[in-house]
Amino acid sequence: MKTRTHTLQLIFAVTALAILSLVTSGAVQPSASRHTVLLIGDSMMKAMAPTLEQKFATDGWDVKSFAAIGTGLARLDLYDWIAKATTVASSEKADVAVIMMGANDNQPMRTGNGIVRQDATDWQKEYTSRVTNFVETLLKNGVKHVVWVELPAMRDNKLNADVQGINIAAREAVVRCRQVWFETRVILSRTSDGAYSAYVIQPNGMPLRIRAEDGVHLNSKGAEWLADKLVPAVRRVFDRITR
């Protein structure tokens, strides 16, 4: 029994020395080298966050989620995302912020010159300005890169048209800020034009329901489907930029 105990102690000691050798030689990276990703948005991101958190964590990233249901950039008087961006970016100093929001923003916006209706020509200009301000606030306060996730097609025709306008305005801002726009409409559709689809076809030929019953959000399978494309894309973007 004493010989067996000594043998086990020797094995543990050798293993500990081997691990220490790997760490000091650089074969095992210390935890300080881990990257941080922020997940930011409204209920669209809220539905995605659990899956994204798991997949980024599996890749070795530290993940922080900041999603607020019923919010957006149209009503900053109800929830000030610009102030939130300042606080979060300053405290986290993240490598990447992944943003998905806008589904609540098909409404008038209050500006210094009054109310801008969504059907007015100045609405997209104002929304582009707000997205630009939001992205620049993140970048100025410590976030290194931003990936903005396009809103998918919606089942309701009116909402779908509104969301397309929101995407156009947001994309202009993201490109202007020299950040990354991640397209989702084709990924989340059975058609090449990105039309609304409750189901997609898997590689095995079987249908997979990806949308929630409300025709707006992704269900858990849809979140998984999109995350399988989004997480590797974020990793490739980060690797390319930091190479």
C-alpha cells in the first residue's frame, strides 16, 4: 500500500512539473491572453445570447451579454444605449462587440428639430447618425472591433419593409465606421433573395424550423443555425484584423 501511495505521488508530481513546463515554455497560453466578446442588443440578441455565449466560450473567449428587451436606438429617452455603450465599453475593454438590434425601431424619432416620422426622407439619415454614434462610442471607449448582425426577414409584410429600411440605414453607418456588417437574410431563408422562411433545409435534406411563432425572433434551433455561421465569421474577422 505504501509503495502504491508513493507511486501515485510521483505521478502527480511529474504531471504538475509537465504542466508547469508547458505554461512557462508558451505551449499553454495563460488566461490573460483570452479574448473578450460583448453581445449587445434588444430581444433579437436576447434570443441569440445563450447559444452565442456557449459557442464563444467553447472557443476560449470570455463572453459578456448586455441585451435589453423592447429597446433600440429610436427611443433613447426610454433606454439610452449611447450611455450604456460608454459604460460597458469602458469597463470591459472588449476585443469584439457583436450587435443585433433594431426590431423595435420602426417608429418616429425625436430630434433637436422635432419629431422625424419613419416615412420621412430624414428618418434614415437620423437613424444612420444614431448607429454611427453608437458604434463610434464603443470604439472610442475601448472596444476594438464591431460586428453588426443584419436583422432577418420578418413574416409581417409591413414590419419586413420597415426592417429592410432599418438594415439599409444601419449598414451605411457600420461601413462608414469601417466595421463589419454580417448578413443573415440568406442564411435564414430557403430562397436566394432572403425572403422570410419559418424553415430552412439542412445539409441532410431535412427541414429545420428556425423561427419563433411570432414571425420575428429566432427559436433555439434558429439561434444555433445562425451561431454556427456567425461565430466562425467573427473569429476569422478578428484573426485577419489582428494578424
